[in-house]
Amino acid sequence: MRYNPINKSLFERNRSRFADQMKPNSIAIFHSNDIQPTSADGVRPFIQQTDLFYLSGIDQEETILLIFPDCKEESHREILFLKETSEEIAIWEGNKLTKEKARELSGIQTVYWLSSFENFLLSLVFDTEHIYLNTNEHLRATSEVETKDARFIKWCKNQFPLHKFERSAPIMHQLRVIKSVEEVEAIQEACNITAKAFERVLKFVKPGVWEYEIEAEITHEFLRNRSRRPAYESIIASGFSSCILHYIANDQQCREGDLLLMDFGAEYGNYAADLTRTIPVNGKFTDRQKAVYNAVLRIQKQAIQMLVPGNNIKDYHKEIGKITEDELINLGLLDKSEVAKQDPTKPLYKKYFMHGVSHHLGLDVHDYGKRSQPFEEGMVFTCEPGIYIREESIGVRIENDILITGKGPVDLMKNIPREVEEIESIMNS
């Protein structure tokens, strides 16, 4: 693996915490993601199912984790099933994980080959009453392709129709929202790699470069620092494209006088960083660009201070909305009298700032977390206000990753330049 192994104690604790939430006399089963095809004989690079990784630390395809806390046979309370290396696989792909290496990574002592899974499940499941099955219950999830989890649910219900089926997702959402020390360290490393990429592009960007060239510089820095890939599709948006929230074409030339909005982050050990910075292509903000940029920066600085235990997403967004209104009035984009009589369910600031300010961050870029849950110590949020003035081709977003602690918010990207003077100084050095 490219990244340094995460201590197996993290995954041992995670499994123990999951088992504590299971009903008595229950078994839980987690599958790795499918390998996704492209066309002909092509496949996409494998990315592990994050719940399985969270519980096992195993980063290999065709893996199954079984948890059975009440099993009378102690060695069968945790079982890992792995794809066995054949001579042909070894020739074409290289060796897969050995049982010994899997034990070292996961802390699970009982490891069998995948081919024995069904027979082994049959030998255990009739001693249980409940079967916990995993599904993707993320609010933003769309699933047009049937997943391994979905196929397994159908198989299980056909094979064991009289068992009681339970959802693993609520437990996983409860556990994963609070990050451990090891997880924060992995996120911090992803942020550190992302910082190096930003420093690189600050010295690279100039009028005439293409957005995809900037993306290439970012990806180069990721790969040379043990990141396997971007944590999500990088947004490299110049000129008017800076006002398109999920612009990923990255195929335009950066021109004199344009702003360049870049939203990118490295993954490290499956954990994500999420950074946005907006810079002037020529190294110097115009007065108008600087005014909009500093307005967004003031919003962000105030928003970060609200990421404290006990606050909640509804009140947080409401307060940031008020701050944004004042900034937009000062920029001449909103009229104070019109704001005073606006429909509170349709605030006028949404014309220029139409997305949320924060989302959970972790193994997934948009990580698990309920909107109704108050902020707690150990949560990691992005903080990403923006102002988008389409008629002026000015789009500004500034995003940092914030750890909530009992002593106040900790900015995991505090060393990444964001002040106008810092950015201009580095670009012109």
C-alpha cells in the first residue's frame, strides 16, 4: 500500500463499539465494494467500501467481514474472508493479502478464504435471531447500479426468510461521526498533502495556462506524497466557471483578469481532505475581486468560531445567513430595505450564496452525520462560505477543514495561505 498502515487498534476498537450496539444473538455482515466495469475488459480503480474499511482496515476487493459477538466459539466472533491468490492472479495482478498480513492490518485472528463464506455462514446463522445488513443510507446517495450489499440483501432474505433483519447503517452513522485520534491524524495528513499541492499551483498559475494543467500539477503532488488519488473530482474553475458550483470539465484556458476557484483534496489512507481557494490568475486581485474575497473570508472566520460543541446546523446556518446578508449589502448586491421585508423562507442572500456552509468530513468527503445532531467534540466539518456573482464572472469560495474540540475549533488547514496578501506574495515571488 502507498500510505503508512493505520494502527490495528483503531479497527479493533471500532468493531468492539459496533458489537456493543448490536442486539443480543445477532450476526452482522459487511462487504467490500464491487470492482466497477467501464467497457470492453476495462475496470475502474478499486475504492474500498468505507464501512468495511472502518471496521477492518482491509483495503482489498472481494472481502467480507462477519461479526458475531455472542458466538459460543470465541474464535468465530470476528471472521474475515479474503480472496485467495491463485497462480494466474499472482502472474497478472500480483499476490493478494495473506492471512498473516490481514491479521496484522485488522487485528482479526480468524481469517478464511472467500470460497468458504457461504458454508461458514450457514453453520453460524441458525444460532442467531437477527442479521445486520449494510446499506448506503447517505442523504445524498444515488444508486442506479445494484451494489454488492443490495444483491446480498436479496440473497439473505431468500435463504433465511424467518430471521429478523436489522440495519447496520444507523449504528455506523452514530460511530463514524466522532473521529478518533488516529482518524484525525489521517485527515491531517491528507490536509498536509493538499497544502503542498496548493503551494505548488500558486507558483504555477499564470495567464495562459489551462485548467487541466493545474489539475495535473495538483495530482502530481498528491501521488508523490503517498496519496493514491484525489478524494473527489477536482474543480478547477476560471472566469465565469467559478460561479458553477460543481464544474469539473477543467478544460478552459485561464485568462488575464480572471479569478480561479480551485476545490480539491487528497485522500490518505482512505480519509479525505477538502480545500477550496480562490486566487487571481495574474497574481493580483482587482479592487472588486478583493472586496468580494475579503467578504467571504470574514464570513468564514466567523463561521469557524461557531463550530463548537452544543451548536447545531440549523442555528449555525441561520446565523451565517445574517452575516452574509450584511456582507452582500456592503458589496452593493442587496438592498437593506428589501432584506428587511424579505420572505424568511426565501432569503435574498441565496441568490449569491446558494449552498450549505459545512458538511461532515472523514472516510467519505460528505461523511456520515445527521443534520439534527448537535455538534460534538471529535466531529470534523468543512467550512466553505462563498459568494457567486454570475453577472460579473466572480465566484469566490474559501474552504478549510475544522475539528471540533472542547477547547474551541481546530483548523486542520491553518497553515494553508488564505489572506489576500499571502496569496499575492507567493504568486509574485
